[in-house]
Amino acid sequence: MSDLNQSVISFSRKSDNYQPNPITESRQEFSEIEKKIVVYVINQLGQVAKDWKGQNISFPIPFTELTGTNHAKIKKTAESIITKRITLLDKVSSSDNETYYHLIIPFTEVLLRKINGKDYLQVVMNSSVVPFFIELGKHFTKYSLDIMLSLGSIYAQRMYEIIMLHVGRKQRKFNYTVEKLKFMFNCPESYTYNEVRRWALDVAQKELREKANIIFTYEPSKKEGKRIVELQFYVKTELEISLEAIANEAEQFERGTPIQQRDCIMRLLNNYSFTREQQTIIMGDKEKWAIFLKIDSEIYNGVRKDIDNPTAYIAKSLGFNVSAKKKR
């Protein structure tokens, strides 16, 4: 197809993507690298969302944005992506309780091109498919391009989108049936809950924590007999995790015997450079040791950050005048 019959979008990287929610909750057949191509296309679509005239749209994407120097992998991807489908889940009919699907193939043509001496993968989106990607209205998922591209698992990529959909709604707690998760993750129909958990959810959980600082947990919320059919998800920020750790440490301390409590305080005090006299004052004053324990826990768990001299910082809070540096 000639460039004259389509709109060619010059590559211009944006920091965030805006993706329609039906796409976020769809079934997608893409591999990890194919998903990156889709992510880049969505990233570029913002340039035409308002001025689109109903024509096909062509997206040249530099090889270096996809896999660096692994051109063979990109060429293999070019052969497969035009066969991959997105299945959109239509509303459930209230009359017959049947579920309806809408299948689309986003890309109808792929070209490998050189533009100004650089290698590009150019994908063409058919005009009939474009509206599914640009009709955002008030229902869209915003996510970071850099975070998405850092993820190496298709399950982590998809879970990141799903989480950001709910974060955008200010929902830190949400539910999905196991069947809906299998649909969105493109899992085999034969997968049991344990297989979805092991091969999709746990993989996504580990990678999102390591690469995106996103912590999510989940637990069964509905069963049919012994079979788990629905899960409830919880998304937590690093601050929320830290505050929980502080509360747990305080609770554990309170459960200790007086001897265990004194041993705990002495062990923590040894991490600082208080004088022996100051240590004795802290040990003999429950109000002071409560302040010390609280601040020590907040520093350790990252709630109080960028403190150059922890000993002096705590000393000031305790009414001391200490300028010594922390031991460790």
C-alpha cells in the first residue's frame, strides 16, 4: 500500500499512554515484543486522535526502540503480528445472559524500511480498527511508557495495564473472576486457578514489584464448593507497605516481655552513636524510648528519607544535642 493512501505518523515518543478501557480489559494474543509494538502505536496515536480523517494509519517504529540490535527478532515479529487478534468483550445481554465478543486484527500490513539510514518496522492499522483505539471519552487507562517497556513478561505488561485502569478510578481494591482473568491474560481454556496463579499472577507480581515499585496482592473472594472462581486484588503504595511494617514492628514490640523490650532497644541503640549517658536516659524513660523506636522504624522502612545524620536527627527529637554520625 502506498503512503499516499494512508496517514504516516512520524515517530515522536511521549512519556505516557492513554488507552481505551475496553482495550485494557480485552483478550490480546500478542507476545511480549508484539505487545511493545502495540504500546508504541498507542503512544503515537495521540497525534491523530483529534484530526483523523478516516484513513489507514501507518506507524514507523525504530528498531532500536524495540530490541536494540536484535534485528532478526524484529523481522520474525513482523511476520507474526499481522495474524494476532484483540477480542473485545461486549456488554452482557440482560435478556438471554449471553456474552458477545468483537474480534479485531489491528495490523493489516508490516514493512521493514530504512529511513535516513536507520532501520524501521512500519505497521499499518486499518481505518476500521482506528476508532477502537482513539475513542477515549472519559474511560481510558493512563500508564507510563517507560515502565511498560521495562517489563519482560506479557503477564506483567497486562497486569500493569489492569492495575493502572483501577488506579485511575482511585480503586485500590477490585475483583475479577478467574474466567475473566484467563480471558484478559489469553491463558489456555484448560488452565486451572492454580495455573493462572503460578504462571501469570505470581510472575506479574514479582516483576511489577521489582521494576515498577507496584505492590499488589490478591486473595480468593468467591468459591463454588472448593473451586476458587473469583479473586479480590489489593494495590498498595510503597508508603502504605512501609506504614504497615512500622505498625507490625510496634505491635511485635508491645507483645514482648519487659526483658525482650529492653534487649530490643539496646540492640537498636547500638546502630547509632549516642553516648552511654544518652543511652541510659533513653532506656530509663519510656516516653523517650517510644519516640526512638518510632523514628528508628520510620527511617528503616523508608518513611523518613534523606537524613544525613540519623543520630543527630533522633537526638534532636529526644531533646539531646548530638552531632555524631551514625555507625552504619
